Amino acid sequence: MSAGQRLIVVLGDQLDRRGPLLDDLDAARDTVWMTEAVAEAERGPVHQQRLVLFFSAMRHLRDELHARGITVRYRCIEEAPVGAPDQGLADHLRTDIGQLQPETVVMMEAGDWAIEQDLQDAVHESGVALDWRRDSHFLASRASFARWAEGRKSLTLEYFYRSMRKRHAVLMEGDQPAGGAWNFDKDNRAAFGRDGPGELPPHPRFEPDATTREVIDRVVERYADHPGDARDFNQPVTPDQAIEALDDFIRHRLPWFGTWQDAIWVGDPLLYHARLSTSLNLHLLDPRDCLERAQAAYRAGDAPLNAVEGFVRQILGWREFIRGIYWLKMPDYADGNALDHHEPLPSFYWDGETDMACVADAMGAVLRYGYAHHIQRLMVLGLFAQLYGAHPYAFHEWHMALYLDAVDWVSLPNALGMSQFGDGGVVGTKPYCASGAYIGRMSNACAQCRYDPRQATGERACPFTTLYWEFLDRHEARLGQNRRLQFQYRNLHRKSDAQRAAIREQATRLRAQLAADADSRGRG
């Protein structure tokens, strides 16, 4: 590279064509640097479709840049010998800086604390100037979130969400919230009832083009033993496809999304959910487009306020809040284990083989789609891991491996923090713990399961219910004074010493059986 030239680092979750990395490209001086993370793919079992998503989306951007006359230094998985340990991203960057000798390296805030540190170190060690850019994809910068959090005794989503609604004038009528309320969550907790959801609008499918088919072939060839099936992949891999998926959601599912967003129905994992998180988290889709289209649907009378507000809260509230927590608390946040849990995940988290109907259904969705909606993640798969006593970081690592939309900034606070209470109350003020009765209310799974959610001991005892009571019993010294758990502890105290002892014994047998299953299947 000649004097004045730049090496622009684009990671797999930074694919926004309009973002600060690519908005001032100059074909005469710039080389874009992109590398498929083979080392990450081979660190453990990763969903095949997750690999297809990232690699295909990256290659589509590469090809677009080539068509514009931009030089791209691109490493693909085919370049790494099968079975040989691959260098990490930072080592590849060091090598290429040494070969290309740019005057400046341009980088943007990453989605992973460790990767960001490693890449920055690689640039600093090279002695090359670093042009560091804020990620404008997000509506709250790291600095603005830190200012909002400063001096607060607790970080509460609702207050942050309201401040974001005001700042960005989303669903506002003057200085008041549309409809006279900030939050319509009470209207968004309905279950389907015995008749189920009825006929559902089909979700869009994006059939693989030649580029994606090439990636699918390579993934199947190289990672045949990884979970999922790459050949079932049909997700958006370009911004145009992502916008098409958003428009389809706004037209066909948003009107009903709010009411049914917490419901579960066996065999229908997608329901009225948007399934846009992959496109958002790879920066193929701008959250501003989501907010604008949802508000337009409300103003036109095409979607009710409870649905639109619920969608807006996920995009403008929770997503931005979680990212703020991540960058405010890292790197210590990753070590959180407030409940002192250390169990490995049961083997059904990898193969879906269990006779718990709700878990089998949720894991079927994860293995087929690399997806499960937020209640299946939190109140089925996450709930069992928490009650069982799984190590919170191990649960996060599993989430990162199996879900297509997982990036460290969003997975860690959701999985380790909210789901497993590993952060001790930073994201949520109490553990999200419940018995099998919750799943029975919100789904039809219990009606087709061999277990009875009302029973904590005996042959038909629901593992969720057994472990729920044992969880409260085991953690009474830690959690017994939590004001949001007083109702649960009053119910625990109604049980006799003999009943509590029987529940502990049932939980011990259950853990022993699941550990034996894991050993027999080579997991754990």
C-alpha cells in the first residue's frame, strides 16, 4: 500500500453499508479487511446455520465492494487447513498489517469486548495509526448510556426506555407517551387457549443464491459434526433481504405480535415473532427502519398500540439497554456467578433428546432454525438451566454456539445476567424462577407431556417443579429476603420439613440421572 492508504477492518457483525466504516470509502486509497473467524467456528460445536449466516453475509458484502472497485483483503474458511489450528482474528490482522503496511487502520466499536481489545492491541503493537469510530448503528452510544447510569443505585430498563422514547421522539404525543401510558406489557401476556393460534401467516424464506450455496457446501463439508443442518438455511444475508423481512413482519404479524408475544405453542416456534434479530445484530438492518415502519403502521391504523409499543420496547428499550450494560460492566461482568452454580449443561441442550415436552419442542426449534423466541429462551431453556444449577458462563457459551443472532454484547447480559442471575441483580432484581405451572399456563406442552406440573415428587413429578422448589430451598439464605420473592417463599414455608426433604431427594436423583445421560452421550 502506498502513502496515505488505509486498512479498514470490517467484522462479521459490522455489515452496515451506510455505517461509519464504509461511508467514506475511496477506491484509490482503501483496502477493506475481512476475515471469516475459523478459530471461533472450531472452538466447539457451533450451529451450522450460524456459520452460514455470518460467512454468507460477509461474502455478499465482499462481492458488493469488489463490484464498486474497492480492494478487499478477504480470508475465507477454505484457506485454513482442515484440522489445523487457525490463527485468531488479531493474529491475522498483525500479519496483514505487516504485509500491506497501511498508514492508518480504521476500526469501529466491536460487539465483543475481548475481540475489541485484541484487535486494538494488534494495531498498537504494529505502530500504525488507529482511526477509531463509534458504532452509529445504536441509538445510545456507550458514553451516553454511562452518563445515564452514573449515580443511579440500580439500572432499571423502564426509566432508560422512557428516556430513549423522549430523546428520539418515538411513540410520543408532545411530551407524553402515545395512548397515555409508557408500557402496555399487561396486554401482551395472553396464552392461545386450547384452540391454539389458528392459521398463522407464513414466514418469508430467502432461498440461497450461488454465494450462499457455496458457503453451505463448505460448512457441510467441514463441520458435518456440528449441530443443525446448513442445508435448511433461509435467512436474509443482505440489507435488501433484511428490509423485505421487516416489511413482511409489519404487514403480516405486527398486528398480533403484542398480544401473543409470550405465548408458546408446540410445533409452531415462530408464531407472530419478527425473527429480525439476526439482521439487526449483523447490522444488515437499521433499528431506525424498524421504529419508523412500526410507528407508521400504528399511525395508519394497521397495528394496535400494544403491539407497536411492545416491538418498540424490544428495539429501542431492551436492545439498547442490554448493550449499555455490557460495555458499562465488562470485563468483570463475564465472571458473574452470584448463585455459585457450577453444573455442566445437560446433554439435551445439544441434541434435544428429552421427554420434557416443552424442552424438546424448544430445542427442536433451536436445532432446526438456530432460533427460539424470547419466552422459550428465558422461561423454558434458560429457566431449566438456572434451576438445575448450570454455570452461567457455560449457558452463555451454549447460547453463543446455538443461536444465529448471538453476539457477545447481547448474549452475555441476556444469558448470564437476566436468564441465570449470574450478575446478582444488575439486569433484573430477582431470578426469573418459576415452576412447571408457568409453562402450563403459557403453552399446550404440559397436556402432551408425561410429567405433571403440579407434582414436585413422585413418578410424574415435573422436573421444573421439583427443581423450582429445591432452588428456593437451596438459596433461601441468599434470596429469602428479596422483596420480589416473598410470595414464593411464603409458599415454600407452607411445605413441611418432610416435603422439603423429599423434594431435595427427588432433585438429587434427577441431577444424577441427567449427569449419567450426559456421560453416556459424551457431553458435559
